[in-house]
Amino acid sequence: MDPLDSVINAVASPAQLSVNVINAVVSPTLLSDKVINSVVSPAQLLDNVIDSVVSPKPPVEKPVRYCLICGDKSSGCHYGVLTCEGCKKFFCRAYDKEYQCRYKTPCAITPKTRNDCKACRLKKCREVGMHKQSQPPKLASNRPQPIDTIQQSLLPAINNVSLQPTNNRPQPIDTIQQSLEPANNSQQPFNPTQKEKFEFAWITQHIHQFHLPTYGYSNERMMMMTIKDVELKTNTETLQHFINEIDSDIKSFIPFARNVPLLNDLSSEDKIILLKRHAFSIYLVRSAPAFTDCGFLLKNGGIIAWEKFHKLFYGGLGIKMKSFATAIELMHFSEAELGVFLMLIMLQPILMKDVVKTGFDNVFMLIENYALISRTLYYKLSTRDQKERLFDKIQGLLEQVNTINNLHNQTLDLIRKNLICFSVPRLFSEIFGVPRTVLDEEVAEHVRRIKESQEYLKSRGLLNIL
């Protein structure tokens, strides 16, 4: 059994971390009913932890699916990807062209802004896997594809997820195309229906409900903190503090990832893969309030001075982390919006080469949920202030946090090369691929004295001589 599975099963649910009873939230498909006789039980979402009344099943309705480029309603699978008519026609015209972004920065592609920057729109088309060769033939053969043919069909999409079905798995594309509603006019702005608004509100409320009890820097907890300086004599001690902080934060985040409704269609194995890919990004977003003027604020109220912080996260990583935290602060996310943004990070589509490498299973559902969360966050931010166009900044934030997530490997390499100096917890070891170590007090004291001796010799200019 994977070590993380036992951790996920052992960690308390968000309901146990906050209150004993969570009021059930009505599904958006039931909100339009004139009389609500019962509510959807969170027990279905919390593995039967909470007892409550289960409502009758709502009538089955055709699902609404969205364009993976701009988020408008999709008209079907075009060039290998679910898109609206507008993005389909745009790619048909522009697939072999090259454009330059006049803004010199990643532009958000939304139903309102998709015509503003051709360069970024075409870039996103390619990133999600659109390619000319993926148009399906007029007549499809019922014979199974040879393995070589299947592999060749995946090559054009190596830079992103391919939606072409293979015969050893269900082929949902035809079914989906039949169930899709006609697309909106490509020139119309994003204007969700009342039912969609209910759905966005339902998603946001559930995410907030499950995330808040796991959030160590919530407004309530920040107000209760007692600020104090932390006495850390060496960089080793400081880095050990961060190892413990990150491990603790991931451990508290696991119940959210395990129970939030939007992830119910993904297997435990797929959830673990997503968590491993984005663990440091998730920690960085959740710890954004910790980047204060005085230093980095630990969840126990301790302050680590910026000088020590930047020595640990070298190579510009510390500066990038602090800059990203400032960008998050300027967004003025509510705690509910922050939870939705975390879901957006976690549900980012996986490159095909990484799908093969990690064994991720439900690629199609991942892309569907990512599109739904994108629209949810877009709607939430647009209701706050449409003039600010806050969602335009989201793509830039995603690129920032993904870059930092990759740079974090430098710090992990530092830990791997000096394992004797650290105590690496089991969950941290499993998530980041660092060998687990247990440092007893006697060894820790011995290592500390060696470090002090090295620093003394270095200060005297004698270290290189020896």
C-alpha cells in the first residue's frame, strides 16, 4: 500500500477539524424547485461520516461542457479538444501562423478577452493539445487500433493532454458531442444562466466549507496568534523548521483533497499524483499571509527574519516566493475565492508525457473539472468588480507559482545532500521524494557542534586550509 494512502485514510475529515455537525448544502440543480423537502447529505461527500437526510435524486439533465481555451460553452470536440465555435474557427485560421504578444505578458483568455491577443490565444490552443491532425475522419473503423498506431496518434499531443480515445478504454467523445448544447455566439460575453450561477455558488460554498477548517492562516486564526521571535542559531535549524511547517500544512490539506466534492470522480491514486505535483504550490498559496514586513510568520506565531529566509531559499527562489505572496495579497482574495484558486492549481491539466510517467488515469475528467473551476473563479471575480478584470491576472499567477514549484527542487537537493542533518517526516518524504530520516537528539547535538566548528573555521579563513 502506498504510504500516503494510510495517511489520507488516517487524517481526520474537515468536519472533525471544525465542528461535529456540518449543515447540508443544497445542490444547485435543486435550488430552482419551488419546495425543497430535503437536502443533499454531506455524508455522501464525507464517506458517511456525518448523519443527515438524503434528498431524492434530481432529474438527469444534459451536462454543459465548456471550451478549454476561453471557457465559453463548447460545441464539441474540435482538433482534439473541447472548444467553442469561435476558438475552433480561430485555430483553423491561425494554426500555422506566428503572432507576437504586444503586452509582453501572459494574457488571460476568456469569452470577453479572447479576441484581444491572438498570440496568447494561439499559444493556449497549442498548450491544451489542439492540432490539425486530430480532426476525426468521416468514417471510423470498428477494428481495434494496433498499439503502434495508438502511440503515433499521441505524439502530436506530447506537449499536452490528448483527448483522442483508444479502444482499450471508454470512448466518451461521441457521447459528449451528442449531449452538448449549441454554443453561444462566439462574440457574446460570458453571461451565465441562472442555473450556472447556482452551480458556481454551490461549488464555491462546498470548497470553502471543506477548506476553511484546514487553513492555518485563516482570518480567525491570524487574529488569535501571539507573535514572537524564533531563536534559530543555524541555517540547518531554520530549514528543519520549514520542513516541519510544510509537512504540517500538507497533512492538514489532505482532508480537503480527500473530501471536496469536485474531486470525488478521481481515484485516490489520481489525487495523490495531483497532490505530489502541486504540493509546494499549494503550501505557498496557503502561506501567503505569512510573508509579513517583519519576516516569515510561522503558524505558531514565530517570526523568521528575512535574512535567514533568503539564505535558505537561495538562487532567487526566496525573492520569487515573496513577490508571489505580494501578488496574492493584491488580489484581495476572500477565503472562499482562495479555496477555489487552490482547486484551480491542483486541477491543472497534465502533459501527456507526465500522464505516461505517473500513470494518471482520468485525464478527461481532470480537464473537465479544470474548465468548470476556471469558470467558477471567473464568475466569482467578475461579480466583485468587472472593471478591474481580476481574472486576467490568474494566468500570470499560475505561471508564477508553477515556476516557483519547479525551483523548489533546489532546496530539496540541499536536503538530500545533507540528510544526516535533518529529520524528514514520512509524509514530506513521500510527497517530495526525499529519503526519510529520523534524527535523534544526540546525533542532532553532534551535527550542531560540527556546524558551529565549520562556521568558526570559515570565519577565521582556516576552512579551506584544512
